[in-house]
Amino acid sequence: MKDSGKRLRLVTIPISHFCEKARWALDRASLDYAEEGHLQALHRRASLAAGGTGQVPVLVTGDGHAVPDSTAILRWVDERLPESRRLYPDGALGVEVAELAAHLDEPFGSDTRLWAYHWFLPDPRLAVGNLMRTRTIPLAQRAIVPLVLPLISLFVRRRYSIDSQSARAAEQRFVAVLDEVAERISDGRPFLLGDRLSAADVTFAALSSPISLPPEYGSPIATLDDLPPRARRRMEPLHGHPACEFARGLYRRERGVRR
Ligand SMILES: N[C@@H](CCC(=O)N[C@@H](CS)C(=O)NCC(=O)O)C(=O)O
């Protein structure tokens, strides 16, 4: 679908799970869009130029209007879908979905991101390999990755205040959310709420992805085998958490990546 004839644009840091949340909604609605990926730090200029706040994702509609923030993008996409396909259903269920999705958004999303950066960034091979094969990042940016990786790492560490202590605290908080989700799905339900995919599922599956590492992620992502031994040892029990299994199941059944 196009607004005013122009193709939609999604400005991203491709590995970002908030961007993935928005990308999932656009793909699921079969909307035609171009992803414009950027390296961390370079994203800021692109976000501001697109009408965003400096963060990503930013959706630029066909008439040039900016929709920053992944939740606002899910809502924008929903307005273009029939009720039966919306991620936020009508009525009381919709209110419940919005509340649960908000609970699974922050600080959960920031915590899984902080933890993954803390454990993945020290291995330059992993980060360079990932960024180099992310085709939504322009070639000119990919070409300088080996050179600028130390600066990107510094930017990311400062921006999210990453150190061993903050990573431990983030882990405690996100594991509590994983436990809550595991409790909720212990009756074998296929979705967090209701009988079809909702914004709560998309939010949880996307924002847990730094830990659940779903192969169907909408941009290149590491596998357990890619991780350096120390990170892998830390990751394995979390990756095997029942809530992460549930998130991978949602990805397998529902993600349908646009290629
Ligand atoms: N609430 C925002 C959070 C977006 C967000 O945290 N984006 C990160 C990427 S995961 C970002 O832009 N980080 C770089 C920065 O803050 O400068 C959303 O849902 O879109």
C-alpha cells in the first residue's frame, strides 16, 4: 500500500529489536516499504532528517509524514488493516493487549538489548560479520565497519550505560519478565492474549530476540554457534527458557519474512 503514491520508508538500525517490531508489522500487512538501515551512531542524523527524534525506527509515510516509535508504527499499520487482522483488537481485549504490550516493551526491551550488547560487543568478529552482511545498510557504511567498530562500540556502551553491573541488573529484570510470560503460557496457549496474534505477541517476540535469537528475524542475527564461548555459556540457559521457546514458536509460525 502507498500513501500519496510514494513508497514507505523505514529508517532503522537493522539489528535493533524495536526496528524489528515495526518491520514485522509492516511485513505482516504486506505494505510496500524500503528499509534504510544505518550503523549505530550514524542512525541519528538519518532519524532527524526523516523527522524522527534521533532514535529509530522512524516510518516515513508516502506523503512525507514521520511516524517515530515502534508502537506508533504498529498503530499506524493497524489503521490500514481490517479489524480481523489488527494487532490491537477492538474492545476490552484491545485494552488488555495494549496494557500487556506496554509492559513487555520497556524496560524489557532496553534490558535485553543492554545485556546482549554487553556480551556480544567484545567479540569484534561477530559484530563486523553481522554488520557486513546486513544488506539494508548502504555499502559505503558497511565498507568502513572494520575501521569504525571501536567507535560504534564506544557509542553503544555510553549511550546505554553498559557495564558488568548494569548488565547483571538488566538480566535480573528481564528474567523476571521471562518468568511471568512462562507462567502465562504454561496452559499451552498459542498466543499471549486472545486467539490470534496481537501486539503483545509481536512486542514480546521481537524484544526478547537478543536472547531467543530466532532464525526468522527480519535482519541477519547471530546463532548460538556464532557466540564466543564465554558469551555462549551465559546465553544458553536464558536462550532455553520456556518463554524464549515460545517467542521462537511465534517467529516460526507467524513472522513470514519479506525477502
Ligand atoms: N520507544 C522507542 C525506542 C526506540 C529505541 O530505543 N531505539 C534504539 C535502537 S534499539 C535507538 O534508536 N538507539 C539509539 C539512540 O537512542 O540514539 C520505540 O519503541 O521505537
